[in-house]
Amino acid sequence: MLIFNTTYHVEDGQEKYFLIWMQEYYLPEVEKNGVLHAPRIARVLSHHEDGVCFSVQFEVEDSARLHRWHQAQGILLAEEMKRIFKDKVVGFPTLMEVIV
């Protein structure tokens, strides 16, 4: 089992809108595809003075399925996020393997 994590840095004042968009649009759209499972959003606790960071995580069976999802849906969702939030939200993905 793999965990597909994207950490987003969200500008101050955008947190509420980002979380609403994630919960009402992004997560439901991802779940429709059926490839990524067990979504969760966590606030990253850090001492940054500007902005807030969130970790958005899903479980996925293997990297081949993740790649197909990314090509079919992930790119479109990233473009939609960029259109809405412009440079106020920046994310970077990480793929992790569950050991225990």
C-alpha cells in the first residue's frame, strides 16, 4: 500500500477557501474515480510566520494506478486549483510506502 501525499502552502487569508474547495470539490472528484482511497487533510504544525501548510493524503494500491489517475484526473484538478487560487496555493507531492 502506498500513500500519495501532497503538501500545500496556503497564503494567509486563503485557508478557509482552500479547505472548503478541498472538501466540497477536490475530494469528491478524486473519490469518483475510485483509484485513490481514504482521503484525509491534516494541518502541518510548523513555525512558519506566513501562510499555513496542509497535507492531503490518499491511499493507492500501486504507483502504476497512481500514474494513470494522475494522467486522467490529477493534471486537470491541479489546473483547476491553479485557475482558482493562482499563486496563493502551492503544492508538492510525495509518494510514500507503508511499512508497518
